[in-house]
Amino acid sequence: MKIAIIGQTLNKNWAGKISGGIQTVERLHVKIFLSEDHEVYFIAPGDSEVFNDHQNFHLCKMQGVSQEFYSTQTPLTRAEKSAINKKLTAEIRDWVNEIKPDLVINHSFSSSHVRLAAELAEKMPSVCFIHNTPDTAMDIGIIAKVQFYKKLTERGGALVCVSKYQRDLWRIALRQRVKNGESFNFLKEEDIDKIYDQYCYPVYVDTPSQLALPKDHFIVITRPDPIKNLHKLLELSINVNPYPLHIYLAHPGKLEENEYYTTKLAPRLELLKSKGYEITLHHNAPRTQLLDDLATARGCFIPCTVEAAPVVLLEAGALGVRSIVFAKAKRHGTVDHAANDLIGSDFLELVNVTGSDEEASIALSKAIEKLTADPGNRQNLSDLTLSRHSFSNRTYDIMKLTAQLLVNTLRNPPRKALWE
């Protein structure tokens, strides 16, 4: 089969590195379909590089470049981003018409690209992956996207979330909108579960050759972005006894030119160092170095509360490293996070950051002290993570989804053109 994958257009694809979690998922899908002997056509921004040398992999470059290219010069406005994506839509359509694929997978969250996926569903199996949660994407643009998702699923295509947790968040959020407003009057409550139905976990982890003995340091792997919440970890740590902390930041430009880093992170880092903290900061470090540091960490921080399916959590789990996860409290008191769904709360240290900073600092301190005294059974955590998130698990999920889409297409044959 020919598989066309529409890559998200935010970041450039580099040959030797991955920029963000969405690219991790995209490349997993490329690897799965290639391993199953399919031809993969990856439609990407024009500044992308060939990142896979398999003979059945084809990089289909657009003339337009990634938003990352523009952002290194002047931050784009919402209107400018929309204009760029609309131009790219025409190029994506041309590529799909030329490739004539048996299946289209769209990873872009752009409204114009989602609309195109819904249109393509009239002629071929089409699927959209959604990578964010309502906390980060419930803006005015979601109204149009949900309309397109509805058309997509009605035509036999599928909207796929990257975790059951994320899917359920969208169901809850949209039910509230349907009940409490008129913006979604095109949507019936019973439609929500039909649209937000499928989910496939987004990544896999490899079996390590062996598990390393823990050293004294803790680690956080993220990027300098407010949504990643690293400043909260540093802020709460001010009231915690000093512990060795290794910070790995992924960022395409200079950190000194990143506003979040200079205003939110750098001042807190200096304050922590003045209080006796031993902090090691790594910027765009080699992945082998990152994995070595992660494997020997006493614990791994997941400070972002709105992750749909945190990749670092699973990589840490495969290496037997427990994570300290910043979570939110629900109305009935339980502390919730996507990590509960991916691994399970018994293998996590959950820190409730919904209430006061004082309470959160105390909870953080207790979690650090616990892992400092005993990092837990690393083999059990590794075995659990690998049993749920191996490459064979992901291959099964994706191929099952593909088979279902092909069945749906047979049930909903393509519409004939007017002249036919």
C-alpha cells in the first residue's frame, strides 16, 4: 500500500534529531509502515531534511517552509500562521493527487489541513491525529475543527487521540460546551463519543541492554516553553532542600534569545544556585548523553500538567526510573494526569500543584526525599512500561486502525463525480 503522511508544519524535520513530541509520533508511523513493507510518502515543509534512508521512504517537500523558519526572525501572528497554512494546503492537495495513496494520515492541527483531510475522506481512507488537550487547544478555532472532524468520521475516516486520557478530556470538555453554549449547535451530545472514539498511544520504547544503578541526581527533559511548566519546578524547589538537578533543554536557537528562558528560567536558576543547588544545564545535548543521564537518574520530573502522552515519562519508565509528576486535582479530590493512564499511579510520585505553592513544595520535597532514600524496583517498572509500550504494541495498534479504515471505505464507497 501507499501511505501518505502529512507532517505537522510547525517545525523543520532534521536528519539527525527530533524537534518535539509530534515528530516522534510521525517518525514512529513512518517506521511502522516501512516495517510492514508499505511505501511511505511523507509530506513536509520545504526546509525539511531526509530523515530516513529506507528505499520505500519518499520525502515530499512543499515549497512553503515550516513556521519555525519564520519564528527565528519575527514571531508570527495568528493571521500570518493561518495564511501560511492555507498556502500549504494547496501544495498538500497536489502531492496527494500525485501520490494517489491508499491511506492518508494527517498530523497537522491547522484548520485548513484538517478540512482537507475531511475532504479527502470522500475518496480514500483518511485519519487525523490530535496531539493536544482541551487545556491547550480549546480556543475559537476548535469550533471549525470539530465540524471537520464530524465530516471526517461520517465519511468513514477517523479522528485519533494519542491516549485514552486525552480522548476522555475532549469528551468532557465538548459536553460542557454543548450544554452551556450555542457555538457547537451543529453537534449533538451523542456525536461526541462517535467522533472522539479512537486512540493509539503515540510512542514506543526499546528494551534497554541492562538497567543502570541510580546516582544522586534528578533530571528534567523539556523545552523552554511556558506550557512545559519548568519554571514551576524551579519555583517550588526554592523551598526544598538542595538536590543535584540536570536540566536538558531542546531549543533550535540561542537560549539567551528565548524570552521565557531569560524572564522565567534564568532568574530562578541563579537563585537556586545561590541557595546551594548543583544544577547542570544542557542545551541541545547529544541524545546518547541524555539517555545515559536519564538511565542513572534517581528520579525524572514531568512538570507539565497538560500533557496528552508524555514521551519522557515512558523513556524513563523503560529505564526503570520513577517520575515525579505535577498533576491537577479533580473536583472529587483525586489527582489526575496522563501519566496515570500510560503507566499507572502506583509507579509514579504525583505532586498536586492545584492548591497553594506551600503545599505543593511540601509534596515535592516528600517525593524527592522518598526517591533519594529508595528509587523503587527498577526492573518491575521497566517490565511494566515495556509490556504496554513496545514497538509490537504500537504496530498492532496502527495496523488494526488501518484495517478498520479500509473496511469503512468499503462501507462508504467514494462519491461519483457529477459527470459520472
